[in-house]
Amino acid sequence: MRFLRLVWGNLMRRKLRTSLTLLSVCVAFLLFGLLCIINEAFSAGVTMAGADRLIVRHKVSLIMSLPITYGARMQRIPGVDATTHWTWFNGIYQDDPRNFFGTFPVEPESFLAMHREYLLPPAEREAWLKTRTGAIVGRTLADRFGWKVGDRIPLMSPIWPRKGDGAWEFDIVGIYDGDKKSTDTSGFFFRYDYFDESRAEGQGLVGWYVVRVKDPDRAAEVAAAIDAEFANSPYETKAEPEGAFAQSFVEQIGSIGTILLAILSAVFFTILLVAGNTMAQAVRERTAELGVLKAVGFTNERVLGLVLVESCLLAAAGGLSGLAIAWLLTLGGSPIPAVFPVFYLPTRYLLIGVGLVLGLGILAGLLPALAAMRLRVAVALRRHA
Amino acid sequence: MSNSGEGGPGANGILVRVDGVDRTFHRGAEEIHVLDGLDLEVPQGEFLALMGPSGSGKTTLLNLIGGLDRPTRGSVAIGGDRLESMSARRLAAWRARHVGLVFQFYNLLPVLSAARNVELPLLLTHMSGAERRRHVAVALEVVGLSHRANHYPRTLSGGEQQRVGIARAIVSDPTLLLCDEPTGDLDRKAGDEILDLLQALNAQHGKTIIMVTHDPHASARATRTVHLDKGQLSMEAPA
Ligand SMILES: Nc1ncnc2c1ncn2[C@@H]1O[C@H](COP(=O)(O)OP(=O)(O)OP(=O)(O)O)[C@@H](O)[C@H]1O
Ligand SMILES: [Mg+2]
């Protein structure tokens, strides 16, 4: 574009002012990017949930156990396709609770059949089925501690002490990946049979079941049938869609989305004022020059366009660099994998960010551009004398 | 270059025809009648000096002729083109093609080099970058500033800045040059050089020039001098 030189020159005219505005826009969009990453991290569990899966837990509380025999009984309920079970192990690595990650004894075959979002190479699957002390770990977790297949990992559990004391020891036989970017790969899964025979107490109990239904549209019906099956037993159940289960975790943390939206609105309002003020000043101090442009034949519309381009360039330089920095930060992986196992900037948020950059450029430049457009040549030229 | 109709002179060689023009400004409730039924004809190829006391309306008249402002009443025609019938957009395009403007305070854009300032009117044409550079080089050559092409205005003397201003005014080869006190901010020597340049543009390149000035020394270079006072023109300086 042949007018770029002029737009560029005008931007560079007040280097300090331009830099400060650029910096504020950059910081605002960096903040936007970070909040999007955090929002994604919190909601990953919810979006990850399969629509065709139910969670069946103890009616009273998530921390109370259910009998291992329930699996077979549920399998007989019409509409149930498959079941598997998880148990909360609360493993502690290297005696440091800050090394937290999710640890669960599971039944390998039904677990892998249920959770197809976890991708495990067939050879490693075979190894897991053959090794009683075998464990599979997610890619994020393996990277976090630098674990490889063949490593032996000792864990302590405050809930489940081992018979005859001592640490639990597991042999890593496989590392799984997620089928999507938002899949949580920070889990540590080991064999329930090994766990059950070695724990000091609680034999025959599991934490909760994951149930796949044949027809997602009839999930509610199947959930009711499961709860009815175990009503009036010592272990009454509560079956609910997996999404709702994960959602209840998120809701405990607070309506993150609403809070983030409020923060972002305030930030963008402020940044709009900052950028708008910069553009207003830029146009005001340039009145005579705008008069000259019009005098040599620039139309009012062209002058309007030039101011808008300048404003958009300012917003783009600041905003895109802010988004880029936010994106670069995710390349290093999650800084706190225990809290945010899923840590990346989704493309849809990047696109929203780019849209916001453009919107900011146009909004901030609009009033000054209109003023520049309406400026009457003869009046503007008089400003000089 | 200039033919009849589009900006060229009409019959009997008249290029600029100002006919019964009023220009009234409003300052609050007060009406200021700056120009009052003013008539002026400028033949093609003339170098006209426009004199008159401060506030008499010289700049106002120049703005009307250059299509920077519109008369309250009356008509301005340049060649065959009647300015009052043009939309703002057409008027802008017309200015780009037919008028070169030279200002007392040069009015160069500080963020552009001399060459880029001169190039400005050409950005509105369909010329390629190479063509534009060639025209800019010629214009700078005419005003004798080729060696300063890449300098920024703040590094140039007043006289040099005014030469850049003149180069910008002539780069698109307009029919008409309108100069508002082009030597008003210069010392005698620099002013003389600018006047030499304008005279050469008039005599050798056939430019029609209307120059506002307070300086009898400058008006002496013109082929004709008119005086503006109380909204009217006269051939003689008012007593
Ligand atoms: N846009 C405007 N609004 C109100 N008054 C104006 C406007 N433009 C010009 N005037 C008035 O019109 C009168 C003529 O102004 P003009 O600038 O044409 O005078 P001039 O002859 O060029 O003066 P000078 O020699 O000082 O440049 C002045 O009184 C001026 O204040
Ligand atoms: Mg004046």
C-alpha cells in the first residue's frame, strides 16, 4: 500500500507515546491470552466428558466406596454398554505433596475400552496386561518428571497403606497420549488386582464406576435404572452424566468464566480509552497536515481511511504481540501441572483475540478518523499561522 | 498539457473566471462579509500578484480559486470547470489534477523526506513507483534541490523547504499555481531565489500563477498586480 510510508511516519512521530500505547495494548492482550488459557484449563474436564458416559458414585459422597460386584450387576441393566471403575489413590511422590498428580487403580482392559481418548500403543497395552505392578502414565506427567518406560516409581498413599508397610512400587510400562489437545494426559493408572490384594484394608471396594450407555439420548433413563437397582442397599448410588460430574468440580471453584469475562471487559474498556486517546491526540496535533493532504487532493474518505489504518496498525502491533507471547508461554507446558494439566491456547480463542484486535483498532480510531474526515480544508490550513 | 474544457483556458484565453463572488463568515451572531461581489479574470499564462491589507480576504479568495472553499454566492470557473457544481469528492480529484498550492509556512509533512513530500500528490494517481520517482526527480531538479531529496524538512533551511513546497506544487504538472505569501517567511536573498523560480515556471513552463504578497518587491516580478480591499479588487493600491 503506497500510503504506508505516511502512516508509518505518523506512528513513529511520537515514539514514546506510541511505545507506551503499544505496551498497554500488548499487556491487555497478553492478559486476554492467559485468561483464555486458564479458562480452557478449568473447562477441559467438562468438554472432555463423553456424552454417552455416566459416572456412578456413592449416593452420600464421592469419597465413599462402592462394591466391586456392582460392575457385573450394572452390566445386566438394559441400555448399559460397558462399565469400568476408578478408585482415588492419592499417591504422593517423593514425600512431597506438591508433586501432586492423579493416581488411580483401574482394571486395564475395561479401562482402555472405556477411555478411548487415551491412546496407548498396542505393545505397551500388552505389557500392562502382563505386568501386575505395571502402570501407564500420561504424556504430560511423564514429561514433567522425565519418566520413561522401565522406570520404577515409588508412591505413598495416606488413604491406602500397603500391607506390611513400605511404599507402593510401580513399573512404568506405557505412556499414553490424548486423542485431542484438550485431553488430560496427567494421569497415573495402575492395576486394580495388584492394588486390591496388596492394600491393608478395604478389599473389594472401588471409588466410582464409569458406565457407557448404548444410546446417549436415553442416558437419563439408564441412570435412573441404575440408581433403582441399588436402592435400599447399604451402598446406594447416584448416577449422572460425566459432564455434570466434571461440571460440579468446576462449579466448586466458582463461575470462572463469569469472573474472567468481567476482568476482560474492564481491561478492554480501559485499553480502548488509552488507544482512543492516543489517536485523538495524534489527529489533533496534525490538523494543519491533514489540511495539506486534503489541499493536494486527498478525499475526505481517504483521510478517514488513513487514520483508521494507523489505529488498526497500532492495535495489531500491540495486540498480536500480546497474543503471541501468551501462546509462546504455553509451549513450555504447564507451569503448575498439578492444577492445570491441560495448558494451551485454543485456536478459537486466538481467532477471537484477532477479532478483538481489529475491533479495538477500528473503535479507537473511529471518532478521531471521523473528526479528520469532517475537517474543512480552509479551516485546517489556518491552524498553521 | 492543458486543453480546453478540463481545466484548460476557455475562449479568449481566460483560465480563471471569478464572477460576482461573495464570501461571508459567521463569527457568533456577527456576519463578516470578506468578499463582496468580486470579479476577476486571469488569462492563461499570467503571473498575477494579489496584494491588500491583512485581513482583506486574499487567502479567502485564493482558497475559492483553488477549490479549498466554496463561495457564499457567485461562481468560480477554472477553464471550463465550474467549481460550485462539483461534489466534495470530485473537487478533491480536480484539485489534485489542476492546482498546485504553495504556502507561506511551506506546510511540509515533517515525517516524510523531501522526495516523499513531493511525491504526495502523485500517490493519488495511477502511476507506478518508478514513474512517481521519475516525476519527483524532475520536480526536485527544477527547483534545484536534487541533492536534498532524502533530507527531512527540519534539516532544511526555510528557502529550501519552500523549494520542496514548490516542487510538490508542480510535480503533477498543474495548470494553475496558487501561492500564498511564498516569500513571507524568508529573508530577501532566499525570497529572491523563490521569485526567480516562480518567474521561470511562468515564463519557461507556461504556468499560470496567482501569488498573494505584501511585498512590492515581490509583486514587481508579476506581470500584473491587483489590490484587494473592502471585498473588491482594484488595479491601484488603495490610498
Ligand atoms: N473560517 C473562518 N471563519 C471566520 N472568519 C474567517 C474565516 N476565514 C477567514 N476569516 C476572516 O476573514 C477575513 C479575511 O481573512 P483572510 O485570511 O482571507 O485575510 P488575508 O487577506 O489573507 O490576511 P493576511 O494578509 O493576514 O493573511 C479575516 O477577518 C478573517 O478573520
Ligand atoms: Mg492570508
